[in-house]
Amino acid sequence: MATLLPFIYLLVGILIGKRQLNVKTFSSLVLTKIVIPLIIIWNISLHLEEMVWVITLTMVSMLAIFACRHWMGKDAIRSLCFCYLNIGWLGLPIAHALLGDEAARFVLAAYIGSSIVGNSIGANYLKKEAFSVLKILSSPPVIALLIGCLLIPVGDDIEVFGYHVYVVSKFLMSFLGMMILGIWLYETSFKKSDVLAYTKSYVFRIVILSTVVLVVFCISYTSNSEVVYQQLPWLFLICLLPPAANIIVLETSYLGTGTSAARISVETMASIVVIVAYGIVVHSLNL
């Protein structure tokens, strides 16, 4: 059931789009300024030690991929779609359903790292302003990371008194994010050429990311380390994810457009098919 919820929220967004209710901008602000920072604060204050290496690796990898892709073509939206994946709103419930709680914790850490980079670096480029370290440090995800670190000594109190706030924030993160995607889906027209082009882009990204994972695995294997081997199921799952629906949130907030909706929609549909096949393979191998 948890795996189906994001798609139910997507349907709600499509229905809202039919009603022509103008809620995209407000919902985007709530997500970027309140909900996502609260999710980051909660998890950093309680689970930083076990998550820090995944967060760091995700951030470094995203920055490297974004820089390479942006160097190839100065299009911030395309660059974000290539490196900023739907780890939180789609990957997390699927990881929990397919791979269990432990894998879901690591996927959550990857989401935090990707959220920090995607929301801060991405917003900076979408604004088309000169790169500013100060603006990056003052962005909501980075401030949330710093607040979470400061609250580590009182993590037990955060867990007790902030639990219900966290539960509501998790729901809003999935609901509002997929709802906004659904609204844009209703408002976006598709061309056959777009479907083919975006599907090719999705397959190309899978090849690139999977190759990186395999290289890291080989290095780990030759050094007699089993760490990467134990993490392969969720690492490959992340490789199969589509671009983050939050890219639409960022584009809506900073540009007032939704050009990424078609790409994200096509790749999401392709991803669903591939992930279903991946789930069958995972269960058949008992990973």
C-alpha cells in the first residue's frame, strides 16, 4: 500500500489540475521553506552518525554529475533532471516495500544529501544569478542541516516532542510533491518525439550510474571490503529512479514555468516499468 500512495497523490494532482485550482505556487513554497527542512532537521538530529557517509557520498556524486552535465550544455533544468532523482517521494516508499527498513534508512540518507544539493545548488542556477557560497549556505536545506547538527545533544527530546510534526511533514512531503507533479501532468502535452527522447535519456542515465556503482563495487571487492556489496540492492534501485518531482517545485518557485514536467512524467512512467521488473528479480534472488 505504501508503494501505491505516491501514485494516488499524483492522481489527486491531476484532478486538481482539471479543476484549475491555482495551488502550485503556495504548495511549492510550503515544501521548500517548511516541510523539507523539517524532515532534514529530524533525521540529522537523530541519525547523523549512521547516515553521514551516505549523505556525503550523495552530495559529492551529485555535484560531480551536475558539473559534468552542465558543462556539456548550459541548461540547468536538464542538468538537474540528470542528477537530482526522485529518491524521497518515490524511491523511499519503494525501497521500504522491496528491501526493508535498513535499506530505507540508507535511501533516506541519500535523499537528504540529494535534497541539500538539489534545492540549494539547483535554486542558485535556476535564478540565473552569479554563484554565491553565501546564498548556498543560507538556503533552507543547508540551514536545516546546521540546525539538525546543533540539536543532536537533545535528540531524545526531539524524538519525543517532535514525532507528530515529523509524521505530518513526511505525509506533506509525499502528498504535495506528487500533487504538484500531477497538476503539471494535466497541463502538459506530450509528443511522440519527446517520449522517445526522454526514454533514451532515462536509459542513458541508468547505464552511467550503474557503471559507476559497478566500478565502486570492483574497487571494494579487490580491497576485500563487503560494504558496497551489502548496499548493492538499494544502490541499483536509486540508479533506476526518474528525475525528482521536486525539480518542478523548484522550477515553479524560481522560474514560474513547468517545462520539466514532460521529461519527469515520461521518465517516471518508464521507471515504474523498470522498477517492477527489478522488484521481481530482487525477490527471485532473495536479496
